[in-house]
Amino acid sequence: MAKKPARKAARAAAPKAPSRKAAGRNPAMMGTTRAKSAKGSQAAFFGAPHGTPYRTIDNRPHAASADAVREALKGDALWIDHWDFDFGSRLLPDEGFSAVDLGNLPTRPKDGRGNRRKIEATTRAILDAGAVPIMIGGDDSTPIPFLAGFAGGPPITIVQIDAHIDWREEREGEPMGFSSTMRRASEMSHVWRIVQAGARGIGSARQGEVDAAIGWGARIVPGTAFHRDGVDSVLRHIEPESTCVISLDLDVLDSSVMPAVAYPSPGGMSFLQLTGLIAGIAEKARIGGFAMVEFVAKKDLHGTAALTAGRVAMHVLHHIARQSRT
Ligand SMILES: [Mn+2]
């Protein structure tokens, strides 16, 4: 067992270090420094532990997601200047790019309205600072205010990568919950197109929801089509040079690689398929925002799922860094 550091001695040796409370219990996200605003940076992470709850579904299991990802990447972060073989380069460039971690929003499990206000305001503030917002939820209701925060900017294409299409008008009388994410997004005037990749199995959608999505013009590429036709089955729906906001529900990954979600199911994407899709989007268009949701830390087996989720986020950060230099 490792010897515990002598806390009093450490404090005495570094009297000017910020308190543990001020610094946050967890490390900053890999590739970032902690900050209070996104000013002067090109990308900004924040955690959104809770969104809009359903009366009968506990949203608290998602609250630790961002911290679990920060923790899982702690080891890699020490080697951030090493060669990253996924890219054939270093993960991030030497200079000309900086990303910050704004920490976790002070959301509360049952305060849907307040949580939405905080998420939307934070997203907007990051965009106003000229940076790309990166949110780690929370359940899949957290992207609703995240996407709302893009109002007033250029039209966006949402690329929703998810095992479920989330087009319910309401569920349990709640219209802002995680089964209604794309339905609410479709009502936002700045949302120009919705592309939905990876739907599989049975979810909250019935035929009526599928008809509504197709009727609106959502481009739905189910998992079966994605597995058959590859990344191009999705990329063909993305206009060159468009601004894409990626809304990733981690349950799109196969349950064997991502058991740590609320609703794991078989037949999903591999890590390489997902990161290949993200690379394809970054090559053809511009990543204007990224939300990653539905992680459940206590269902993680050995921290491997948190590392998988973290590496997906690092892939996104890599592409954002590249696009901000061109
Ligand atoms: Mn889902």
C-alpha cells in the first residue's frame, strides 16, 4: 500500500497553492488548464451532472461522469507530448491552441429548469468567447440546453450519434427529458439539419416518432446501414464546410466496449468506427461543439469504459485543434 503523503508538511511547503476546494477535487481534463472562462482559448470543457429529470428515473448515476473521464485520462495526460499513434502525430499542437476546463456546473438532480438555464448560459458564454464548447453530461437531456445555446449563431447541423433517435413529444408528461432531445432540437430555428447515426434495437420511439423525424427531414442512418455501408453512409448527409455539433450518446458504442451506460445494447459501434466517423466529420465539415452523455461511472468495470469515453473526447479535441489552426 502506498504511503499517504504527510498533508501538513505538504501544505506548509506550498502555502500559496489553491485550497483543494478551490482547485477542485479532480484534475483538469487532459489537454486543458482550469479556468473560469473560455476567453483566449479555442475549446472549453465543462461537466453538466444533471439535466431535466423524469419523475420515475434517477438521473444521479450520471453525475460523476465528467470526473470519471478526467480521472481516467490522468495517466495519459502526463504523456500528452508523446506520439499518439491514432493520429500519427502528437495529440495537440505545440502552440497556437489552448483548451480550458471550466469544471462542473452546480446542477441539482430535480431542478430541470435551473439546470437547463446553467447549461445554456455556459454554452453561450463559451461560444461568445470564440471557443468550441465541449460538454460531458449528464443524461441525454443535457444536450437540449447545450444545443439551445447555439441560437443566434450560424445555422448548425446536428450529428446525433446514439442508439436511440429521441423524438418523443413528451414522456411522463415531461417534454425536456432524454427521450425528446432531437424533437426539441428540431424546433430550434438555428438547427438547419439533423443527421442521426447508429440507431438500433428498441428504444422510446414508436412508428409515430420515426414518421415525425423523417417528416421533419432528419437523415436517419440506423446501425444496420452504418455497419453495411460504413462511415460514408453518414458523411453523405453532411454538407462540406458546414458547422456540425456532435451529440454523442455513449450507448451508440457496443455494450462490450461501453457497458457503462444506462441502456447498454448489443450490435453497436466499435471505438474505431466511432472515432472514424468523428474524423470523417472533422475532415468534411467543422466541429462547432461536442456533447458526450449517458456515462454511468458505477457500471464501469475497471475504469476501461471511462478511458474509452475519454479517448473519444480526446479525438474530438485533436480535430478541433487541427481545424482551429487552418
Ligand atoms: Mn441513447
